[in-house]
Amino acid sequence: MRKLTAALAVLAALTMVCPPARAIGTNASCAILMDAESGRVLYEQNIHQPRLIASITKLMTALVAVEQAEDLDEVVTIKGEWLGSEGSSIYLKAGEEITLRGLLYGLLLQSGNDAAMAIACHTSGSVEEFAALMNQRAEELGMKDSSFANPSGLNDEKHYSSAYDMALAAQACLKNEAVAEICATRSITIGTRTFVNHNKLLYRYEGCVGMKTGFTEKAGRTLVSAAARDGQTLICVTLNDGDDWNDHMKLLDYGFKTYPRQVLCGAGEVLGSVSVEGSLIPTAAAVTAEEAGYPLREGEGLTMDVELAGSVRAPFAAGKPIGEAVWRKNGEVVARVPLVTQSGAGMDLREAMTFWEQLKALLSGAA
């Protein structure tokens, strides 16, 4: 593996002009601002402190349900034992038929605890089994400060999470097309019900793509929001915040202005070449398989290493993996992009010939 290193002067001369950082704070017990693409934390306040999280739990409920479902338009028949949850409701009735997708809209827009119960029991048979799925998915996402005991977020000593963990959950939800679409919906009518999203930032903040609100007396106000501008998406989480709408707008503004996304490479950029064995084509260009970006404030820079295979043997098609480009900040890897061959290469047919076949071809003028 060959390794080429180049310094990236991602400084003021190559970036948008960023305003100087200013002091910023919130009214929350815990808060985080995260870049969705890279996972870089742009603001933090007690981000690993476990707390009650109320209905922002339902992001995990939706994520697990969608990932488990074969068809979101399958019809769910509501059972009487699923009903009776305390708190917010979409007023489901025993024997009623509604699609799983409809339940998910009721879950994320109207925050229906009865919808959460129906989703959990339909998906895995019981609240306990569904909670086990939630905890398994949380572990896969690296959520180390979390424990889930129910799908709705009702207070329970075994039900908690942290601002950082809920940002990881939000990151996964944004990558899930179905969950992201539902979270971003302002209102929808399904059958005789009209669901209106409780997230006021969808109406108040430019670029908001939704997420989830929450409240119980013990947890206080909890909120997960996300917003997208200029190709960059930011995630904000606050726990126990009495002024969450204003705090989220303030934090999102801070992130977009202070840590704008810088394009590290575009898709198809040539970053080197490798020698080709067994072909009449001597080398193959190594190109980036996709675009990469990273949030940087004024004055910050990254280094880039191009790691390539020593050679590649024909035949191969365009897009064959041959290495990767790696960007580091203070020695820590912050971005990776696969490098692939720009074009294919056919085999030199003479290599497949025996000595006598090559001699015969040479004598006959075919080579």
C-alpha cells in the first residue's frame, strides 16, 4: 500500500469568511450541537449525563419499527390490550384498522402514546421485547448512556438517555428515508385524523427538517431538532430546557455561521494512480468514489493521506476499489473516502498464451 501525504490549507483563504466565535449558552441542563455528516460536536453542555428524555424517545421507536418492518403500508388491527396509555393520544379504538405508516405519523407528529404502544406490540409482540430491540439498536449506534424501557418515553428508572446519545439516534433517523420524511412533515390527514407536527421550528426556523418534541414534569421540556443549509445538516438536542425553541435557533445559527461545511473532495476527483499488471494499459487513475465534507471554523486545517494499492491486476471494471483518502485533524481521522479506478482495463491476451502460442503468433505477424 503506497501512502501519499498532502497538507490541506483549509484556512480562511480557502473557506467562507467566518465570524469570530462568541460565547454561547443555553437554559438547558444538557445540550449538544452536532454536524450530522461527520458527527463533529460543535457545542456541548453535559452531553453524556443520563436524564429522563420524555417523548424524544419516539425517534428510537420509529427507527426500530421502520427497520423491522417489511411494509409500512401493512394494515394493523388495534387490540384492546394495547390501549389505555397515559399522556398524549391519537385516540385509537379496539378493532380499528390503520397502516403502520399511519401509526408512525401519529407517533412522531401527534406524539401519541397509544400509537407507540400499538407500534411496539405489532412489531415485536410486547413492550418488553420491543424495548430490548431499542436497547440493541442503541448499542449498535454507540449510545453508551442510554437505557430504554418503553416506546413512548414515560418516566421509568430504567428509561433514560443523554444529549449525545440522542444526537446519535437523530443522526440514524436522518439517514433513514422514511423516518426523516415523517419527521419533516408539518401536517397530514390520514383517514379521519389530521396530525399536526408539534415542532414549532418547522415553521419558525429556515431549513428545519423536523425531529421530535417531548415533555413530562420530571423530564422537563426535551427537544431534538435538525436543520439543513448549503449542503450541511446540523442536529441539536436539549434536555430540561424551558426556552428550547429559542435555544435551538441560537445554537443552529451559531453552528452554520461558525462551522460551515467545507468540501474536502468532489466525486470523481483524481487523487493519484496505480500501476496495472497484465494489461496493455500501464496505469489506472484513482478517483474519489463520493463527495466528502467537514465543518471547519476559520483558521482550522486538516491533513490528507492518499493510501493506494501498489498495483492492480487486469482485467477489472471502472470503480474497482484501490485505496482511500483519509483526512485528519490533529492526528485524529475525521473523514474517509474510498478511491476507485476511473476506468477499466482489459487483460493483455498474450499473457494467457503459452510460449509456443506466443512464438507462433509472433512468426505469423499477429503479435
